[in-house]
Amino acid sequence: MDSITIVGGAPLRGVIPISGAKNSGLKLMAAALLSDQPLTLDRMPRLADTRFMAALLESLGVGVDWPEGSGTIRLHAAEIASTIAPYDLVRKMRATFNVLGPLLARIGHATVSLPGGCAIGARPVDLHLKAFEAMGADIVIEGGYVKAAALRGLKGASIVFPFVSVGATEHAMLAAVLAQGDTVLDNCAREPEIADLANCLNAMGAKIEGAGTSEIRITGVTSLHEARHRVVADRIEAGTYAIAAAAAGGEVRLEGAVGQHLGALLQAMRAAGVETAVDPEGVWVRRTSERFKPVDIDTQPFPGFPTDLQAQFMALMTVANGTSIIRENIFENRFMHAPELSRLGADIAVRGNEAVVRGVDKLVGAPVMATDLRASVSLVIAGLAAEGETTIGRVYHLDRGFERLEEKLQACGADVRRVRTGG
Ligand code: UD1
């Protein structure tokens, strides 16, 4: 199993190109199932998760053309060979569950294993299933599988989500584009990845309005056509490098990052005393002062502070000049990085969904273990800020979500190496 070794203390200086968003790319790939015509996606990040989704689509009969080293993937679901997504392929990554809606909408039935994914809480899919039921699907859960059928097609419906869910909003949208009649989704998530998915579906011929607001209106169409779409920039990757530059010191330009998608983070960074600037080509971050101020954060659905940057921000706050309070409101078990950060000398007390982080003068490198995708990158950030050497084990979590992480950091002067240990 690979590990990553970091010798901390070097400031980050340079330009970091931001990849396409993993969380968007995965749903865009699922959208290819909706049409018998090809879908070409540019700036698709080459990650364990996107490769995995490509393998699942192939198993369903989708032609996948993704040349080695290329960011352009061409998916062609001319015919669907199977409507079954088995446990082995779905358990590793929650987003694979998103094939259910498109299969149901196009073929009228599907059997998809209940999902797995990061160990950050229960993460049920009840809202997804209720949305399909509202569109007329019969749903049975049997032996760990969801069996869904709408043999005479899905019907447009009026759906009010009881709380905001990114996955349920996207999944309902994916199914409703081919439903008969109009669908209105209310209390939708407003994440930029949702507008990205709607833009791609509209390019394929769907009729979606309001994506990015809390009410999305969809007029069903009978078929979708060929399209080409560029995946939105990954705001979580951009935010992660912004925080890394603040923690390690230095100055980085995040090429391609969209400032408007990072509002809550940039506001928190400025409150801490980090300089930031936004222009149409990207985001610029600089930390000059020795110590920065503590800032409290509360994770919220977009446009609030993203839960996917909470671990990284906590890593930054471990060396702030004072005490900060970090509240996690989206997932119930998302502080697994706290004990690992403590191994580097951080002072963090977790009480329920609240972490009290008392800034220390410095962190000192140590061996640590990645626990989930975003938690593992918080350890990279802490390692960059720490004195001495930090070794992070179980980096397969990192490979799920960060494209060419070591390369991008090395290009900015960081001393980061991957140690391959086989297996
Ligand atoms: C997506 C992102 C993830 C991010 C999260 C919140 C992908 C692949 N993943 O996850 O990185 O952290 O949004 O921004 O895009 N819930 C239910 N029932 C449901 C659905 C959700 O109870 O049917 C709960 C979840 O357990 C969680 C909350 O709702 O507590 C929000 O989850 P949701 O927004 O759906 O997150 P995901 O789409 O799973």
C-alpha cells in the first residue's frame, strides 16, 4: 500500500492548475446512460473514483473511450446490456448509485446495490428513492439491492425534499429529464455541481430551469442527443490548495478555480488574515504574516462553508493564534482526522458535532493514517505546515479524489514523495 512522505516547512510558491470536479464528473458520467448517442466530457479528472465509474458503466454496456493521459472521455450508451449494478462495483463509491435513476428513466427498471463510500456517517438514500416513487416507480429493497421499476415510464411529479441533499437533487434531476410531463423539485441543493449537471443535460436536449436555485423545473423529453461538455472546476480541490498555501505560507495561483464557488472559504481565510484575490482566470492566495487569526466555521449546504473543506480548514486552525470552533452540520461522523492531527501535536477536543481547536505554536511531523478522502488531504496540509517528516498511510483515499496531488505540490516547491510499497 502506498504512503506519502512530506518534509514540512517549505512555503508553496507557484501556479496550480485546478482539475475538473470529481463530484460533478461522476454524475455527468452517469448522464451518458440517458441517451443512445455519445456524450463527450472534457476536463474529466483521472482519479480512482472516475476510473471506477467508467468500469461500472462498461459493465452496463456503455462504450468508454478514455485514452491514457487524456482528460477527455467519450461515453456511448448505444445499447444498455445490463440494468444490474452489483455490490462489488457499487460498495466502494457512493456516487455509483447514481446509475439507478438514468437506467430507470431510460429502460424502465434497474437493480442497484445500496451504496458504500467514505466512512463519514450513515448516508442513507431514502430521499433518492422517495423521489423515484413520487415519479411512479415501484421500489423494493431486497438483499442489499434496490430493485426499481417503472415499466410504463416515469411520470413528472412535484417533489419537496425534506432537507437539502446534493445527491438526491442530482439523482432526481437525472431521472426527471426523461419522465413524461413536468417535474418541480423544491428545497434543492444549490451546489455548483448541480448547475454543471443541468448544463450538460440541457446540452443533451433536456429542459431544465432553475438549477443552482432551490427550485428546479424540468419538462420531460422523449430522448436526448449527442453533446460535449466541460466539467466545472473542482472547488474542493481549489479550496484545499488555497488552505495548503495558507498553512505552509507562500503564494499560489489556482488556475481555473472559480472564485464565486469558493465564497465562504475565501471569506474565512480573509478573516484569518490570509490575502486572497479572485479574477476570471482563477484565484490567488498569499500568506505573509507569521501567525494567523482563529476563525470559527459551521459547515452548511452551498453557499455555506462546505463540509468537504472542513478537515482541511481544521488542519489550518491547528496552528492559528488562538482557539477556533468548528461545527460539522452535514455528516455525523466527520472528525476522524482530529486524532490523526493530534499525533502531529494539534490540540483538538471533539464534543459531538463540535471541535474546539486550540492553536499551537507548531506541529511536528509523525506517521499518520488517512481515514477518508477529505480527512487524508487535511493530513497533507498539516504535514506541509509541520516541522520534520510526516508519513501518511492508506493514501488510496487521496487517490480517489485528488488528481496528481504530489506533482502539483512539488511544482510549488513542496517536499512531497510517494513511497510505493506494492500490494
Ligand atoms: C455529496 C458529495 C460529498 C459532499 C456532500 C455534501 C458527491 C459524490 N459527494 O454527497 O462530497 O460532502 O454532497 O456537500 O457528490 N441524506 C439522507 N438521505 C438521503 C440523502 C442524504 O439522510 O437520501 C443525508 C446524508 O446522510 C447527509 C445529508 O443528507 O447527512 C447531506 O447529504 P448529501 O447532500 O446527499 O451528500 P451526498 O450527495 O451523499
